[in-house]
Amino acid sequence: MIANPSILHAEPTMLAHWIGGRLVAGTSGRHSDVYNPSEGKVCAHLPLASEDEVDAAVQSAKAALPAWAATTPLRRARIMFKFKDLLEQNANQIAAIISREHGKVLSDAHGELQRGIEVVEFACGAPQLLKTEFAENVGGGIDSYSLRQPVGVCAGITPFNFPSMVPLWMFPMAIVCGNTYVLKPSERDPSTALFLAELFKQAGLPDGVLNVVNGDKTAVDALLSHTDVKAIAFVGSTPIASYVYTTGTAHGKRVQAFGGAKNHMVVMPDADAEMAADALLGAAYGSAGERCMAISVAVFVGDKIADDVIARVRRKIAGMKVGTSTTAGAEMGPLINGPHRDKVKGYIDSGVDQGAQLLVDGREFSVAGAENGYFVGPTLFDHANTDMKIYQEEIFGPVLTCMRVPTFDAAVKLINDHQYGNGTAIFTRDGDTARAFAHGIEVGMVGINVPIPVPVAYHSFGGWKASIFGDHAMYGPDSIRFYTRLKTITQRWPSGIRAGAEFVMPTNK
Ligand code: NAD
């Protein structure tokens, strides 16, 4: 266990950057406030980096690069093993930091950390993962083989909704591949990333290999245009993902940028109604709907199953325990901040105005003893249609919108016509229907009787359409491709050239 990070102190403290293996105070003169959403109170102040401070972080990563890239994958992996151990040993403390700044309940904070740890576990396989291909005798006496070499200094820009998991999707894989890193976490819940960096140092990571620079658009723009940054990973909302992709690639960088989502769950007439209702409850309201893989639209094929499942969901909502992030047994906490709470309430207003049937209204919800927390209660709409804002846009709150369609084909068309394509699910007992769905749906991650089909760490994570900009998915095998450059070598040794110059293609011999 290591010393308590400052975020767990009672009074708001000024946080810092993590550059060159130590905390470095901000010098830009700009800062923002970090809130505890359960209490609606400021819990820390955050320095917002200037261009010069971003440059200091990049230079630290650049200086550390040659030695780290030359470190054997086996030694890099050994540090990963220790990092994984430390993450597990400090899990309670990490979860407490996540909950305090994000507002998600402790059990959920543990859940996201576990998914992040699984990526570190995958990264421990670097010596095997970085093995490449060799072909003997591609021509007479000529062999060909490929190498996967580090890209250089890489940067990650992360959203507020998974303060440990999304950074852990990025920097462990980059670093185990021999790159050095600058992470720019969300300014709304930055302390987790600082603590992760401290733990990684304790695991034996050399100074400068991982740097954390805190900030806003100024810091992001400085990373996007910095000539020494070679690759950028981004996760956040679609407009910013599009901007990061366009700007980063215009500056010659490799970019993967993941955006927003509107995930549909199809419920077929033959589905197990109780199983579907339970799945909807957890997938729509877990983490207060602030998950890129949350189910925000339920699509019922036929009125009979719709009436049955919706009645069950209503009953289950009445039994849900909503509380502060540390309330024992709470299943759902507050939203991230006041403006976001108001935005979500605005969406509920618009659903009512546009004629959807509001079955459960979370707008006036409050938690006894935490009246200043940013709560919106679980909200349920029925009879929505495609013209409504609550259907078209990502709400990112505890709002489940139900739609009714007559056929399976109509459900598929609805999903394929939507701008987003992150995740989706189908609930059915029929293998043929499930198979047709998996084959024909234009969405990157598909669940069959699994509501939130986030791939495990040894697959890769990625959506389609407006949910992704760039070619590579995150973590898993795709991350090896993203964080390495392919080099292919064709070799012949001196005995092959004793005959003098050659004028035909070697493969013709
Ligand atoms: P956001 O886009 O507001 O912020 C993400 C990052 O971009 C932050 O680090 C922020 O500082 C930075 N940023 C914000 N505005 C910027 C600007 N104008 N210029 C440059 N940088 C800017 O997203 P958020 O609200 O933190 O996160 C929620 C969003 O992330 C949702 O849309 C959610 O669906 C999405 N998300 C997607 C995935 C996925 O895998 N597709 C995963 C998690 C979250």
C-alpha cells in the first residue's frame, strides 16, 4: 500500500501534473474545480496545463524513449506484472477515488477497475504478443521477416465516465510495446490517473515513461500539434472525437478516436421476459447511464412482449436503490455535475414535449441527506419514435427509451439507420434470429442475450459509424498494431551475391 493520495483528504487540495516520475505543480495560472457529485461540493482544484507544460511532459517522454524502447519485452512485462499486483492491492483506494470524483457507486468503481486490470494482464503477455512472422526461402537463399517496433511518444485523452478503465485501455498496451506516454485525463475526475501513475512508478517503471498532464482544450490542442507526439488515442464525445481525428491526422499522427453511442437492445417475442427486464435495468441505469455501452433504447418486436417487459421494468425501478457513491448497497449514484444533470433533465422535457409517454419521471428525484447531489432518478419512456431528440441523440443519463416495431427486419433497419454504432444486443431464444442479427447489424459490438457486450481484454473494443474515427480498435490484438510500426526485412547473406550482379526479380529464381 502507498501513502494516501491528496484527493482523499477532507479539504479541497490543489492537484498537480505527473511529469518525469514526480508530481509537478501547475504554473499556467489557470485551474478548474473537481466536484464530488454525491455532495455537489468542490473536492479538489486542478491546474490546467499551458502549451509549455504539455511540452515539458512530451520532452520527458521523449527523453525516456530510447532506453525504454531498448528494454526487452520480457523486462517490460515484468514491470506490468508488478503494476497489476499493485492495482489489486490498492483496489479499495482506487475505487474510493473513482467514486468520490465520478459519483458511481463503489461496486461499479471496482467493476471498471477490474476491466482495466484485465488489460494490464493482457499486456503482461508482451513477449508473446510482439512475436512476428518469418518466412524462409521467399527466394533462393532469401528470408523475409517482420518486426513490430514502437511508434514513439504516444498520447491518450480520456473521458470522465471511466477514470481508471479507459486510461488502462491505452497506456499499458502502448508502454509494453516500447512507447512512452503522455496521458491527459478528464478534468472532471483526474485524481485516479495520477494515482495510477504513482503505482506504476512503484512497480518499477522508469521516470518519464508515463506522464500525466492535466488540462482542457489547450492541453489537447498542444498534444495534437506537437511534432514529437506520434500517435494519439482518444475516447469521448463524437464532436470532439471527430475534431481530434481530423486535427491529429492533419498533423501526420496515427489517431484512433472513439465517440458517443446510442445502444439499442432488441427484445424478440420469444425472449425470456424476466431476463430481458433485468438486463435492461442494469444496462440502462447502471452508472446512471453514463456508459458508452449503456443500453438507452429498448426495441420490442410486438406489443405483447413490450407490455410484459415494460411492466416488469417499471416494477423493478420502484425497487431500485439510488444513493450516494458510498451508500451501502446503492445500485446507482448521481450524474457527474450540475450542468450535465440539467442537460439530462432537458432531454426528458423534450421527450415529453415531442409526445413520448413518460412512464417513470426522474426529474424531481433527490436523495435524503444528499439534497445537493446531482441526482436524476431512473426514467422510462414508452412509444418513442425516430423523430424525437431522446431517440436521435446520446443522453448519457438514466433514461431508457422504449420503441415498438412490428418485425425483426424493422428492428434491424432502425439500428442500422442510426448514426451511432457502438454496441447493441438482442434477446431471443432463437439461434437463427440471433445469427442473422449478428451478421447483418451495422454495429461494432454485439450481445446475444448479453446486454453490455464489452469485449474481454484479449479481444479488441471498438464501435462503427459515428462511434469511431480511425482504423484500429482499442486494447487486445488491435492495440499491438496501433502502438507498433511494422517493418518487413528481406535478407540475403553474402554467399548469395558471389555470382555478381542480378537483373531478374529474386522470386523468379
Ligand atoms: P468529452 O468529449 O467532453 O471529453 C473527452 C476528453 O476531451 C476530455 O479529456 C476533455 O478534456 C477533452 N475535450 C473536451 N472538449 C474539448 C475540446 N473542445 N477540444 C479538445 N478537447 C476537448 O467527453 P466526456 O463528456 O468526458 O465523456 C462522455 C462521452 O464519451 C460520451 O459521449 C461517451 O459515449 C463517450 N465515451 C465513448 C466511449 C467509447 O468507447 N466509444 C467510451 C467512454 C466514453
